[in-house]
Amino acid sequence: MRKKKAKKQLKMTKFEKFIYTFAIFLLLVSPISIVFSKATLAKVNFEVEQEKRQIEEQEKTNEGLSMTIDELASLTKVQEVAQEQGLSYNNNNIKIISDKK
């Protein structure tokens, strides 16, 4: 008769079990965390682009308003408004005040 070989059972220590469990946990969690971080990054990039568009629109609005201010403050516009109100524009009556410190 043949003797059956006794199978040796490998006993794992608690530390080895912990290492294997931790490695499996990392293998399962890392793809999920990568997808989550990329989705968050894409969302932030989208928000940044929206803010850039809003800033550009506001800059265009500001530029247009600045041009309107310059037009309304021009000498010809002042003379035109004065004539509409029945006033006369006399350059000799204008005094320039400067702020010297």
C-alpha cells in the first residue's frame, strides 16, 4: 500500500492576512478613486471655463460702458446738450482746477 503524502497547510500570520486584505482593498478602491478624482477635476475645469466666459463678457460690457462715458464727456456732446437746453458755451468762463500736492 501506498502512503498518501500529508499536505502541508501553510499557516498565515495575522500580519500576512492584513497585507493581503489591504492589497485587495487597494485593488478594489483605487479604480473607483481614480474615476471619482477625474470626474471632480472635469467638473472644476468646466466651472473655471464658465467663470472665464463670464469675465470676458463683463470686460466687454465694461469696455462698452467706458466708451459711452468717453462719448458723453466729450466737448462736442457737452456743447450739444448746452444748446438743447438753451445755454451757450463760452470757453472764457471755464476755469481749470488742478489737484496739486
